[in-house]
Amino acid sequence: MKGITKRWVLNTFAVILIILCILIIAFALIVQNFYYNGIRQTLSGRSSELVNIFRDVGDGSETFIERARDYVEDFPDKEQMELMVINRSGKAVINSTGFSPDNSEAMTDYDRALSSKEHYGDWHGENSSGENIMALTRVITSSANEPVGAIRYVVSLEEADRKIFIAISFVCLIGLLIMFFIFISSTYFLSSIVRPVREISETAKKIAQGDFNARIDKFYDDEIGDLCDTINYMAGELGTADKLKNDFISSVSHELRTPLTAIKGWAETMQLDGFQDKRTLQKGINIIIKEAERLGGIVEEVLDFSRIQQDRMVLIMDRVDLIAELDESIYMLKEKATRENKHITYEAPEMLPIIVGDRNRLRQVFINIIDNALKYSSSDAIVNITAATDEAEDNITITVADNGCGISAEDLPKVKQKFYKANQTVRGSGIGLAVADEIVKLHHGTLDIDSTEGVGTTVTITIPVIKEQEEEEQEEAGEEE
């Protein structure tokens, strides 16, 4: 035995056993007291008749002895109890058994009767022969209240002890049956807990070792069953996360390999003897610079994601003109859109409220969202960008809508998760949107995505406007830091 079973045996079963033992002992004492009191009351009832029999005995012990002899001879219950007549000197002179009285045996009940005001005393215990007995003595007194003798009743307790033993044995048998049924039912109950727990433990080990297909059979619809469902769900989520991680590694590896291949290829070409074409040389240098910037962007994106995961991303907060940052982001992607025969439509609003934020991070968000809209749109697609404030001028809303391939209803809730890529055929690491979402959250804003597969996608970025009082408080907090 070990674990839960051992603790149950030591705690619950042992406690139940102790309680049953205490109850059995209490029952034994009650039964013994019941039988012994019954015998004591019987003897007391018998002795009470002596008051009338020896009422006029006078002061003479001889009269007492004669009358006592007649009482013993006529006593009807000689078979059930033994009578002894004790003289004034404390010696037994008559015995109902017909044998000579044994005066060598102590008579504790007689001594108690002599010292009692009621002239009555009882005692139970073993006699010299080892027999368990109960004795009761009533002292007979003269008219001057002086002892003239005593009558002693002696009853064997063997029959009473036998009945007490039978009663206790019966109760012990019931106790054993109770313990047996408790043990059987508890063993079954413990098995219903321990067996699933062991299977959970084994399955958890498999999951820890990377077997995310391991599942636990649900035995019962209770807390253990809920735990099984939770672990099965966890295994599924870990398997999904592991697959996303592997896809991410594969995707990033591919994203890194492509520019590295271009850089290496042009570098080797430029090393060839006789390479004198300045136009081709300039083209190669431009490609190397472009691909190096692309590599830097990928690395920076991964580093940003790492900072976010470790809560180490620091924003450099300042007053930001959101129109200027959005204009610059669109300008940076205009050439790419033209090259891919795609169109960006944008009509800048006359004025937007100044916000407090990190201009570089906000520009990073805009570039990521617009770049995604271009990547997932086909030729001749239109990406429409708008910026405006709500009626209360509490928030600035920037919307990027495209008429590209869209996102399926199944993938839509997951697109902002780390490593997740709804479309594996399009380049990208799968963490850009997660980074953008986190940056917007750090600005106390929201990034919402609405999409219909085959129709297009609309991304809405909402950033709260900092009021003058809030701006002052933030500036004061920055000065204190």
C-alpha cells in the first residue's frame, strides 16, 4: 500500500476501527453493568425481607442463629444462590450448601456492611477458587442497634458473564461485518479514484515526453472525469502549439534561407574574375542591401515577439501625429503595391487628435497590417485605408480593408495567436499579427479582424485619444521616473 490508499488506511480506516473499539468497550461496560445491577437488585430484594424476619430477635445471638437456620433451611432459591449465616464474631456458622463454611476467605461485603449506616454491603470479584462471584451481606442488629449477626448471599457470575460474552461477541461480529463492508466499499471507491489517477499520471508522463496524441479514457462523470477532459484538452492544445511551433520554425527557416541565398549568390557572382559590369554590380549591391534589410526585419520581428513573451517590450512614449505615421507607412508600401499590380486607396483626413504613443511601434503595426493586406490579395486588388475619430473624439479608428482571399470562419479566431498561419502558401513567420496586436494593447487600444472567405478582410485598429489632463499626468509620471 502506498499513496492515497495508505493514507486512507492510516487515517480513515484506523479512525473507524478505533471508534468501533470504543463503542464495543462502552457496550460491554453497559451490558455488564446491566446484568450485574440486575443481580445486585435481586440480592438486595432478597435481603430486604430479613428486616421482618429478624425484627424481634432481641439482643441474643442464639435466637438469631436459630431463626437464621430456619431461614436457610426454608430458603427457596438455594439452587441459584448460596446463603451463609455469620455470627456476632464475624464467623460463618451455617452454609446453605450443607458443607462447613470456609472462614479463611475474606468477606469484603461483610466488612462494608459493618461500616455502613444501612448495615448493607456488596462486592463482586473472584473467590479463592477463581470463580467470579457477587456477594451481598446484610447485618442484623438488636434493639440497641448492635450487630447480632449477618446473612450473606453469594451468587456465581459465570452465567451472567457467559451472557455478557455472547452479547459482546455478537456486537464484535457486527463490528467486523461493518468493517468488512466499509473496507470493501472503500476499496472499490479508492480504486475508482486511484486507477484513473494512475492512468492520468502515466498519460501525463507520455505528454511530457512529447506524445501529444496520448489520451485518457473518461471513467466517471465527476471531478476525476473533468480532470481527464482537462488533460485531454491540454494535450490537444499542446499538440496544436507544438505543430504551430514546428511550422513557425520551418517558416522562419524558409524566410531566412531565401534572402541568405540571394545575398550569397550575388556575393559569389561579384567575386568572379572579370566581373566589371557596373550596372549589374549596382543591381547586386541593391539586392544584397534589400535582402539584408529583409533579414533584419525578420530577426527584429522575432526579437519583438520574444520581448513581448517576457514582458520586456518598452515603449518610448511621445506626442504622435498618427496621420504622419500612417502616411509614411503607406508611402513605404506604395512601390511594392505598384510592382505587384495592386492598388492602395487612402484619403487622409484633414486633422486627427494628437495621441501619446511610440511612433516607431505604431508605424510597425501599420506596415504589418497593410503588408498583410497586399500579401493576401491577388493582382488588381484594392486595399482601402481610412482614418477617423468617433463622435466623442475619444478614439481614433484606422481601417485597412482588402478584397483578397479572406479568412475562413474556423481560422478567424486564431489568426492573432502566436505562430498561427491560416494560409501556409504565403510567406511570413506567423508572429507579425501577434506582435501588432500586443503593441496596440500596450497603447490601450484594440485590433479587430472581420473577414469572409473569398470576399476580403477588414482590420480595424482603435487607439484612445489622450486628453490634456491625462497627458499632463503621464508627463508628470515620466518626470518622476
